Amino acid sequence: MSLYQHVPHPHIARRGQEGPAKTADMLPRQTPVQRFNARVAVRVTKMVGSMWCAYLFGLFDLLSLPAAIRGGIATIVAWIAQTFLQLVLLSIIMVGQDVQSKAADKRAEDTYLDAEAVLHEAQQIQAHLAAQDAAIEAIAAKTGVALVTVPAEAPPAAPGAAPGAAAAGGPPA
């Protein structure tokens, strides 16, 4: 018998099975049409969200620049706002968002791995405490000291779980 009964949090087992979330995990998978639409959308986004596409749009926009210049200042302003900025900046912004998204994904992955390391350390601490409990129990048995068992506190319920579900599988109360 141990002096303390450890009750692991229910999320630990679920987290170990699922791993960190990936972008591919978020794509719809319910119907063939949804899967097809998601694949097309991702491919088009990758193509339009490239600097090569921004360069292509910039060159394409330059085709209409002479006509805008002949039209006067109002036409030039309209060309910049409606043609150049919208087409070229669209791709550049998408490239920037992709870089930021990859950095955020990396940070999330690092946070997940940090949490894994912290969990591992906590499990090592639990093992160390169990070994200390065994040593204390051996000393108490030799000296005739009675030990008191401390009941463990049940972990909080997992999100979306039915009330009282956290206590399921734990030590009897």
C-alpha cells in the first residue's frame, strides 16, 4: 500500500493517443465533394500565395499602366488601387500569412513537446515519490509507527465529459 494514490488526469491518455493537431487534420473529410473542394482550395491558395504569382500579377498589371497614364491622375489612382494593389498585394499578403502560419505551427509544436517533457518529468516525480513512500513504509514497519493514507483528489472533468466522469476509473472513494 502506498501513502498516496496518484490519479492521472484523463487528458493524459487522450493526449498520448492524439498527438498535436496538424493543418491536415482540420480539413473536412465527411464527403468526397468536401474533400475535393478542400484539396482544390489548398492548391489554389498555395499557387496564388506565392511570390512568383505576385511577380506575374505585377507584370500583368503593367500591361494596363500605359492606358492608365493616358487617362490622367484619376485613372492612375484607380489603376493603383483597383488593379495593382489588389492583385499584387493579395499574393504578397498570402505569402506573409503563410510564413506567419508556419511560425505559429512551429511554436505550437514546440509547446506540445514542452508539455510532453513536463508530463514526463511529472511522471518521474510520481515514481520518485512512490519509491520514497516504500522507504517510509519500510522504516515505519521497523519502528512500529502507524501511517495514515491520504486520499487523492479527483482530477477535473474533461471538457465535454458527463458530470462525475472524471472520477471513473480512479480509486474508490
